[in-house]
Amino acid sequence: MRLAWVPLLLLVIHSSTPAADWPQWMGPNRDGTWTETGIVKMFPPGGPPKLWSVPIHGGYSGPAVAAGRVFVHDYERIAGDATNNPALQNALQGFECVHCFDGKTGEKLWQHRYDCPYRISYPCGPRCTPTVEDGRVYTLGAMGNLHCYDCATGKLHWSKDLKQSHQARTPTWGFAGHPLIHKDQLICLVGGAQKSLLVAFNRKTGEELWRALETSVSDGPGYCSPSIVSVGGKEQLILWESRAIHGLDPATGKEYWSIPLIPKYGMSIMSPRFHDNRLFAGGIGGASVCIKLDPGRPLAEVEWKGDAETGLCPVNVTPIVADGVMYGFCQSGILRAVKLATGQRLWNTFQPLTREEKDEDYRGVGSGTAFIVKNADHYYLFAETGELLIAQMTPEKYTEIDRVPLIRPTGEAFGRRVVWSHPAFADRCIFVRNDAELACYSLAAAP
């Protein structure tokens, strides 16, 4: 009888403690850091309590959590072949939908559904996590539909179809750069004509404030999410597009510097990681570079370039940095620890995705994906297998503590089942989704 009360007890504890939000991709600061305390360091018998789940449709878009509400974006396919093929841009008929749920109960509070024919590769649904700020939620769909809603009511404040407003061409794998809020701006990777690769909108009205950079005709805009760094007390807007990494003035879009970095297939995906005046970016095909930013002037120079022995080559996962060490997944699905200052590889392991060690040349989990979040001295990895892992990672080694299956991998990639959606960590819970459901599990530690 006592065991039957455990989920209820944890729910009461969860409900009576202050909530922490996860209002955008990779958390409040887009750095994969979760600052809540009172989090479980090992799963209880039977796994973490499932508080609720609700049905949804397809998508790679992660959930966002703010002020007790959960926002998620999905795609309801009506017609068309959705089989994944990197060389094929599928034509589908269906609807994109933005949902708002109560974070404690899963009750649906509102939704906004709009017609959205698809013509993209890997067409299961939207890519971009909703971005929440100041009572508004911003969403960008896979075909370039940009919307601003009222969080409380779902009222549509403004919208744009980037294909029409900026003559943007839909990238092969859809619009995937998570919009960035900076002061009163909503900064988006658009990939449009007339130097509108990157565009800043007034986040309240949708009015264009500035545009910057030419879009590559052959490789498109890439898939990177813009970010802001502070160097020598001065802010810089950072973007890696399909040909180069750029540093810009976030107020005007004026370019400060540019350094070439060309991945295969235009797949500039990860958001460059910043630490100690250094920026790192890397991607498919072995392209990677570490850039040193001048602390006195908005200038940059190459510090080192990655090769077969150094650096990282991520695909779906942006690495995180802790104490000068990057932890991230390379294209082969191997997890590496890399010293940011030099590119030196400290250790590597396939264990998060394969459960066992493999030789370094193993290729069984190409584009292998596990999303990494740091909480104090522990790391929480949500693997493409639908499992949540608890681990410790240091410059010396990877130590797995526990793992538990949370959600069924409903997607497909290279002949295996996967779930490629970044979870949200908020209110001492994890919020995970696949192509069939959104679920909430308590990660609150027992008192």
C-alpha cells in the first residue's frame, strides 16, 4: 500500500515547490544547463513517476515550458508518403498545429491549427522548439510559417510566411533555426533574398528591423540557431550558415567578422559553443574550427581546425561546455570529451546509444543522437532510444549511473527507430515527445 502512494507523494512535493522554466531550445540560456535543485540522482525502482501524457502528432520540435504551461508544435499528415529519405523531398498534405497544455495535468488549454503542405526531406513535422517570452510564444514551422501567439489565450498577434515575405526557399530538411529573442527583437534564420539570410523582427509587431547576409544559392542558409555572446563587455550575434561563421552587431545586423566553415550538404546545424572568448563549431563531413575572439575589438581569428584526431563533428546535437571541456556526439554517434582550447580528444564512448563499448570505427548509429543537459555535477542524456540516462562526465571519463525507458522511438533513421526531439526540463520534471504523445515525468528527489 505504501508503494501505491509514492507517485501521489511526489506529485504533492512537485506541486508545492517553486517552478523553473524551460522557455526555449536548450533551456533558459540555450546552453543545456538546468539549475533546479532537488533532482533525482538515481531513478527509483520502476523508473520516475509518469504524471501525465497526451496524444499529439509528428515532429522534431521539442516542448517549451513557461509559467506552468507546455507548448509543443506538431504536424498532422492527411496525405502523402512520409518515408524518410535524405535524397527525397516528400510532398505531403496536412496541418501544423501549436498546442498549449497545463504543465501539471496535461489538460489542453488551446491550440492553433493551420493548413501546411510539406515538401521537405524527413517530413514528420516542425523542427523548431517554441520560444516563450513576456507572455508570448513564437513558433517557426518546417515550411517557414512564423507565428506569435498570446500564451494565455492562444490569440494570434502576428504571423509571416517567410517564403512570401522574404522570398525564402525552403531548405531540404525544412526551416530548423530556433528563433532567438534578444531585447525587443526576434532574430530568425530566414534564408531569403536581398541579403535576408538573417532577419530581426520586432517581437511585438512582426515589423522587420534589419536584415543581413546573402543566402547561398547552392547550399541554402543552413540549419543553425543564432546566439548571443558577450566579449569584452560587448555583445555579438553569432551565426553559422552553410559557408561561414559570422559575428554581427545584434542591434543593426552589421557584420564584424566572418570565418569560412563549410560542412557537407549545407548542414551547418549546431549553434557555435562559446567559452573563455573561444567559439567552436563543427558538423558533418569532418568540418570543425575553434575561433578566438578578440576581447578588445569585434575581431576573430582561427585558433585551430579539427581533423581526424581532434575536435568534434556533430550532426543533430549541439555540444555543451563545462570548465573548458566540450561534451558532444560526433557524426558516427560516438560521445566525445574534447578540450576546447586545443581540440584534444580526452575520451570517447558509444555506450549512451549502444549500451556497450564499441570500437571507435563503429558505424552502426550514424547521426546518433542524445541530448545532453547538465544539472550540478550530473548529466541527463535523453537518447534517441527513448531512454533517459543519468551520468557523470569529467575530463577523465564517462560514468553511467542509471538509465530508464521513457517513451517509444517512433521515428526512423538509417534503418533504426529513433526519437530526435530535445526534451524540456522544468518544475523538477522532464517533458518528452515522440510522434504520438507528449509525456511528463517527475524527476523530483524523494525528501
